Amino acid sequence: MASKYVYRRHLPADYVRLLTLVSDGENFHGSLEEFRRDNLPYFNALSWCWSSGGEQQTTSFTCDGQSFTVSQHLYNLLSHLNPKNSHSSGRIWIDSICVNQEDIEEKNIHVGHMHTIYGQARNVIVWLGMPEDGSDLVMDSKKISELNAALKLLPSANSVTRTVTAPGLLPHAEDPIWKAIGRLCDRDWFYRTWVIQEIALARNAELLCGTQRLGWDDFVNLIRGISGAGLASICRGPRSTGITRPDGFGVLMDLAWTRTMVQKDDMSMSYLLHAVRLKEVTKPVDKVYGILGIVGEDVRSAIKVDYVENDQQYWKAYVELAEQILTADDPGFWLLCMASSRERPEELPSWCPNLNCLTANYLDFGSQKWQAGIGDETAREGGIRLIEGSFNIQIPGFRIDVVDEVVYIGGPYSAAVGQEDRGSDGNTTTFLEKDTLCLALTQRCFGHVNDALDAYARTLIVNSWIDGLPIQLSQSERVQIAYEDCKAYLTQKVSRTTAADDARQQLGQQYITQLGFWQERPFYTTKNGRIGRGAFNMREGDAVCVFYQAGPVFILRHEQGSGVWKLIGDAYLHGCMDLDSMPEAGRGSDTTFIIS
């Protein structure tokens, strides 16, 4: 029996191990070789999920005459890279084999260099696992080529009928290939943090499922074509995650867009961190370490990989990344918009996002086109500043109001599936009850009934349509009609059919969709008779503040006995989202907020 594998030495930073796999036609074995990082031979790199479906089974293969233990999931990959019916060999970089996982110092060094591995590899192989759930249908490159050609002929937002079976056209709606596509996109690999940089940096990438290979670009074009034609609903797998967290289709599109940004050297840190927050990792610190390859050299060089200190205190890595972003991306208020989360380490500063909290149904206001702190009077010294020697930040601005009542109004959608829930105990029933209460609170704040209805209808959807553009003052009648149509639709037992013309019907549905986006945002009133949509853990007495150079307003909570504030979250305050027309009622003097 072969002895357990022992690495020859601690691998220096300027060297890389590569695994050479050799098949004799019946069995395969491996050998690890060391090469200087600046003189690497041709090799492939593996992108994979360390476990598949939670399996923990292990096995071993022979490497340099010794027994190397790997997961069954990885062993299956090694077997399929070297089919037993053909003589073959090749070099490949696999993180769990080519980096000694038991040598923490070696791991710290080489995790920081992974971007050079995936950037230099001739090909990045995406291992999706063994064939199942009809995956062979999707991995058929000829069939996918035909599907892509047919999808290009469709107008956007088309639909599949059961009669579309002619050669060269799309399969009918019940053809098993559609569900097979959705289930393939639901595999664990698509939800893993590390794959973001592995795909983004790849010169070329291909999917491998069993023995079948499919080009990455071919698969992306397939999903893009299906989505563009309005056919995604017939493909959805069981892992669909709701209206604010993307399923496999959305994840794939995020990966494709990130890859495009990296290739154009135009990475959006806001986009990247939003994607990372929804990904999965074994170690929370890898939410940072897993993207170091694509964050830019200045940020990467400033963050030291340390699995000893940061494995348990992972929040320190989050703060380190956030500080680098605020330093480089002034003013960086989008980062503060991400800060609110349901769970967070006690030590994590209130202004720093907890990247390990998915906040699956909580959208921030970072993309809204507001100007609460942007205008002609914007302070010259506006923006966020780090306070040296602490985890605190300082931001100039002013207090505009104080929170009075808070109502968790909810919305019409089931958070789990992103569909309307009409049951007697469902989301819609609860929303309609809370809606009546919130409208009454609004009418107490406004002297005129029509003014109250206008403000309320706008506030429920944060005064913006799906494109993020503010609703114009001249559109009062339009937004009120949309609100009334929304309520009429939600109180019906069946979907509306001929109740209104197409334009009005579409407007009401758009209102419902927008309402669903913000349904986790509580409704609130203020001491000065205003209304808004705030942060989920806000409460009476919290301050509503404007930060110079920021788009939304922010909810702050004063720490008793100190001059320091806690950031609760970003918010919308009706009538106060434009600095140049900011009302004077309740406005405090300019100050500098210290936020811990």
C-alpha cells in the first residue's frame, strides 16, 4: 500500500506546481513538477467546486508513487481528463493539489498569486460534475449550436408553443432540453465565489460535464438568447431564489459581464461586491481573497492574505477591503448603501458591508438617481474620510429629520420564489392590511387628501420606475392611477383580463414589480410630517441625515454618551431627495458625522 503523499518542500513564491496526468490506456497516475512562475509551460487550470451536493466521500490516486487523497468529485474529474481508452498526458493546475493546503504559509502566498495562474493558463476547465438531469442534452455542442442559431431568429420576448418542432426551429415547450438547461445552471459551481475571478481572467474557458465539453462562450450565448427571447421561465430549475437574488441564469450573466469588464480593464467594484455578496464560500474570508485577482493591483497589494488571523476574524478582511475602496473610489457612498444587513459580526463597523450576509430580499439604493446630498451647495470637503488609528469614518452633512413611526408594510411577493402570494395568510393579504394603515398615517402628515395620495403612491415605489429615473412632478395622475390599479389587481381572485387598455395594464403591472423590489423596506413617518422608505432595523428616534455628495439619505443612530453614530442604512425621504430644493423644516446645521 502506497504511503500518504508528502510534498517535497515548501513552495517559494516564485514557483508554481503543476500536475501532470498520464494514462496508460487502463489507469492514470500523476506527478507534481515545479516551474518558475516567469517560465511556465503550457498548462490548463481547473475551476471547480470542492464538493458537489454536499458529498464528503474521498478516494485516492497515485501521485509520484504515493497515495494522494482527493474528494470523489475531484477524482471523477481526473478520470475524465484521462479516459482509460486513450493514451494521453497533460499538465493542469488544481488548487487543492498544487498548493499544500496544510501549509498555511504556502497557502497565504499562493492564494495571492492565483490571478497569474488563471491569466496564464491556456485553457480554464470548468468541472460541473457527472452527467445527470439531462445534462448530456445541454453539453451536445452541435445541438447547442443549432439552438443558438434558432434563437437569433426569434424576436425578443417571444414564447415557445407546443407545435414548434420543425427541423432548425426551437423544440416545443415540454422538450426535456429546456429543464436540463435550467438544472445545469443550478449546479453548485455557478454559486461559488472563487469562480468569478477564475472565469474573468481566463483566456479561454470550456465546461466539462462527464466526458462532454462545451465552449464557455457558446453556453453564455445560449442563456443570453433564451433570456432575450423571454423563454427563461420554461427553464427554471428548483434553485430559483426570488426577485432580489439571481438564480443560475442571473449568476451566469453576472459572470459573463464581469469577464467583459475585466477584459476591458473597466471593473466596477460596486457591481463586483454586489455579486460577491450573493455567492457562497466555505470560509467567509474568501469573500475577499476570492476576488483579489480582479480588484486592481493597488487594492490587491494592500491586502495581505492571512488564513491564520482572518480565518476566525474574517470581518477584518472586509474592513481592509472597504478601506481600500473608500480610499480609491471617492466618494464611495455605494459602499455605505450596502452596509445594512440582518446578521453581522459584533466587531464589524456599522458602515462596512458584511459580505458574508446574503440579505437575499434586501435591495440597496446605490443605483437610484437621487441627489439628496448633491447640488450647487455641496460642501467642498464632502465625501468619506477614514479616521486614522480607528475603524471610524467621518462624513460632512446635516440632519434633516427624526424617525417617528415605523411600519413593516411588506409587499405582494413571496420572498422564496418571487411570485405573488394571494393566500389568506399570504404576503398580499398582509400587505393590503398594512397599506391601509400606512395611507392613514400619510394623511395625518398632509393637509390635502390628494397631496397625501400623491406622496404615498410615489413613496411606496421610492418615487422611481424600474429604470431608476425619478417620477416627474407632472406625473402625479399617472403614479396615482398605477397605485390604484395595483391595489385593484391584488384584491382580485384572478388575473385581470380586459379591465383596462394595454398601456394602463402595463403601468399597473410595472408598479407591482417595483413594489416587490422594495417590499423589505419599512415605511416610516418623521417628526416633521414626512414619509419615506427606510432600513429594516430602523426605529423611532433615529436621525434621518444627508451626506454631502451622496444620492440617498441615511438613517443614523446616536451612541449614547458619545459623539459617535451608528449607520443603520440608506433610505428614501419624500420631498428631500434633491439638495438644491431641500426644505428648511427640520434641517440642522452642517456638521461632521463620526460613524463607527
